[in-house]
Amino acid sequence: MLNYIWLIPLFPLIGFLINGFFGKRISKNTVGYIACGAVGLSFIVAVLSFISLLQLTPEHRVFEKILYTWIDSGSFRAEVGFQLDPLSAIMILVVSGVGFVIHIYSTGYMHDDEGYPRYFSYLNLFTFSMLLLVLANNFLLMFIGWEGVGLCSYLLIGFWFEKKSASDAGKKAFVVNRIGDFGFILAIMLIFVTFGTIDFTEVFHAASDKSHMGIITTTTFTAITLLLFVGAVGKSAQIPLYTWLPDAMEGPTPVSALIHAATMVTAGVYMVARCNILYMLAPISMTVVAGVGAATAIYAASIGLVQNDIKRVLAYSTVSQLGYMFLACGVGAFTAGIFHLMTHAFFKACLFLGSGSVIHAMGGEQDMRKMGGLRAHMPRTYWTFVIASLAIAGIPPFAGFFSKDEILWKALTQGNILLWGIGALAAFMTAFYMFRLIFMTFWGESRVEEEVAKHLHESPGNMTFPLIILAFLSIIGGFVGIPLIKGWNKIDEFLSPVFGGHGAGEAVHHSVSLELGMMMVSIVIALAGIFLAYRMYIIAPGIPERLTERHQIAYRVILNKYYIDEIYDALIVRPIKNGANFLWKGFDVVVVDGTVNGAAYLVEQWSKVMRVIQSGYVRNYAFSMIIGLVIIFLFFM
């Protein structure tokens, strides 16, 4: 089956082409069947390929399929080829599996939209691009998938382009990602200059060998990895290039689930994990990755504490959780980072689709202050939402507990107490704002407008069935990485060939009692966050209002996202726009156009003079000749 891994990205590409060219000529049901079927077939091939990979011995679990030579110019050679190993195997299962569930959900959520065929063609193209990214066997082909998901995010975030806010959000995502992509391009160039190839296997082998022989310095590895990380910062929405992701909420809710859970934002984490050998040879880069991840985790979590838009709470939650993944990678615990990427895909997709179910029932309303008491009307949405929230909060035995606890443990043992403290505080905030969301949306007295309340109902089966699947995965997904018990951490064993034994961090041994104790601390922190939310929004619902009045400045600053967008606008966007206006009106119009127009004016005036002389009358020309002869005669005399 491994020889057919090229079918995994091909099926969504075919779905995109069919719906893109013929979607308006066929029925909506057919469009939905084609789109869902394409991703479903990819998932089936991915599962069969995963099974085939498991049948190989751990040291031989790397398979490459070269389709053809793409570029062959001088010493530069790039192929269209796919690589399947434990890391890419997990990614294709997550992308195609969660993507398939989101496609099914979309058939219900988007059924009445006029752009139904266009939506599914974009969604299939998005899935194709992400699968191409994770299966690519070289940096250039990965970059094609990288740019593909960037393009699709622009198309899907701005899907309802009639709304100015949606079109602006799409453009913002596109521009901010181009900043990060510039760093990625420079990294690819530097990799080729340094190693003479862009193939993953050749680069990583050469990196290890030349580093040990001292041929390539640490400075070079640091430059390459930092440039790669610039790309990851843009794509995975880390400080300072995170501002596009919250605005991505302007797109349809299933798009938010796809971007935030299974595709795009996880691309940066995957890329850093894929290049783990290069990062391990650049200690400064590892410190930067861990520092940026930790800072993003707590910063985004603090903004999520006070947001009132149900989707924006989840958006900042995504930014924060991505920070956790980079924190893990930065301390060398690449396995923990990928483990959290996988579990996060399950519960975050469930949360976003659950918020979409709420918005669907509320007639498009997203403000949690206008909700309340919805659990009686939407029991399936409510219970799946609770399960996913328990998972992201880190409550055992839900999936998020195992992956998040692994990250905190590695931050403590492989990093330092400061990184653990930041991660623990972010975990407390996560538990608080997620259950604040639940209590404001599903508990308490109803604040739903009377007209909307008459039509409150549970979402149809094609929307709630995907929620149940994702909630189930949020329960069992963590059991592949059970700590403490030898042989039960299957994901660590599975990924160890990719990360060469350093996927879980350096081999530092600590007592079981210490690890168990820190695990209990993590649980207590999460429970404390949940209890605080319960006290403030159920037992004594007047507390938030009193705190807001007492700390108005702090509340306003956090509610307005620390005014970072305004600061960027003042320091970067406006100066660039003003500079562009000056270059346009001051230089282009005055100097460039003035020079061209001035030359034309001089020719025109000279032509007017010459037109008088060139009259066309022979007598005038004869008279001119006589005058000329007289002048010459007088000159010589």
C-alpha cells in the first residue's frame, strides 16, 4: 500500500477540480458527496498506509515514493516525491481524519449558502495543500504546500467577501503570512547553499556528519533554524505574527475548525519537528523557540479570559495551545509537541464545531452575553462541548491531560522552573476561560432574545454526529501516550526513529514519585481554574462586574488585546502606507511621470517651432536657401 501514498493528496485535488469547474451545474448533494468522498478516500488510504508502515521494523519505517524530477538545473535538483515515516503518518491521519469529519459537518452548516460549491472546492484544495505539505520529501515541495494552505486560508477566511470585515481579515492573514514565508524562503536558499541539496534525508544526514566534523558551524545552523522559525511563527500564529488568527473568525465556523485544529496552524509545529536534527544542533534557536512558545501561551490565554465572542475565546485558546507545542519543541520534547498537536486537533475541532452548532441555533449570534441556559435545548452539543473542554483543561482521563502534562513535565525537567511556571499559569487560565465559556453559554438563566428563543433547537444529525466522533476521540486519544508505565507510551516509541532518541528530551532520570507529584499539581491547577469559573459565573455571578469596575483600565487593555493591533497600525502599517503614498504621489507622479511628461512637452513645443519652418511651400524653402547662402558668404567675407 505504501506505493500508493500519492493517492492521499490526489483525491482532494480531484474533488477540488470537479467542484471548482462543475459545481454550479450539479446538485448540492452531489457537491457534498464529491467533497466528502474525496477526503474520505484519502483517509482510507492513509489508514492502510499507516498499517503498512507498522508492519515494518522501527528502524526501517521510512518510505519514499519519487514520482518524477521536477527541477534539474545545474547542481540544483528537486523532485516531486512523498515521504512516509511515523511523523508524517500521524499528520496524514489527523489532517484527513479530522478534515473528513469537518467536511461532513459542513454539509449541514453551509447547506443554505449560495457559495456552497465554491466553499467545498476551497475546502478540498485546503486539504490537498496540507497533505502535500506533510508528505513532501524536500523543502521546496513542502513550501508549495505551505503556500497552498496560505492561499486557501485567504480564500476561506474571506469567503463571505461581501462583508468588509471578512475581506479585510482574509487580506490580513495573507499579508502577515507572507512575512513569515519570506523567512522560510531564505532558509531554503541557505540550506541549499550549505548542503547542496534540499532533500530531507540528505540534509539531515549531512547535518549530523558535517557538524561532528566541524565543517558546518553552529552559527550556520542557528541562522537556518531561526529563518525556518520565522516561517513557523507566521503560519502557527506566534508572537509577534499572531494577529491574523483571531480575525480569521470572520470565515465560516467549519473553516475555523479546519484552520485551527487539523491544518495550517499546525504546519509550523510540524516543520520544526521535522527539522529536529537541525534545531538540536542550534541551542540558541531552541531557546528562542521555547521562549516564544511560552510567552505566546500565557499572553494569548490572558486575552481569552475576558473575550465575549464565543469563537474569539477559542481562537485565542488555539494561539495559546500552539505556544505549548512550541514550548515542548524548544526544550527538545518533540514527541510531546506532536502528541499535543494530535490531541488538540480532536478537542479543538470539537469545540469549534460545537460553537458553530450554538451559533446555528442562535441564528448567527456569537456574543456569549446574549446566551445562557442552552444545555436544555442542545444536550448533544452541550455534552460534547463539556468533554472537549475537560480535555483542553487537562483533566484525566481525557486526551489533553496526557499531552499537556507531558509538556509541563518536560518543561520542568528539560527546561527550567520559569518555563514550567508559565506553562502552569497558562493551564490555569485555560481551564478558567473554557468553563467561563460553558457557564455563560449553557448554564444559568437564559439571556437569549425572545424572538431567537422561540427557534432554539439542537442541530441536525450531520452536524452533531461529527461532534460525537470528535468528543469520543477527545476521551480516548490520550491513551496512546500513558506516562510512568513502561511500554504504555506508544506514541513515544512510534516517533522515536524520527527524533533519534531526543524526541522526549535528553535522557534525564527522575523519580516516579516526583513525576506523579507534578502530575497531581497539574490536575489541581486545572481544577482550581474550573472552580474559580464556577464561583464567578454560577455561585456569585456579580463578581465579574465588580472586578471590571474595580480594575477598569486593566480590563479594557486586555479586552482590546493589549492594543497590539493599534500599535502595529501606528508603528508599521501607517508609516508604510504613508511612505507608499509619498513614493507614489511625490516620486512616481512628480519625478518619474514628470520626467516622461516633461520630455513629451519639450518635443511638442519643439515640433510647434519646426512646424512653422516646415510649411510645405517651395518658395519658402528657396528663400531659406538664399538666406543661408548669404549668411555663409558674409561669414567667409
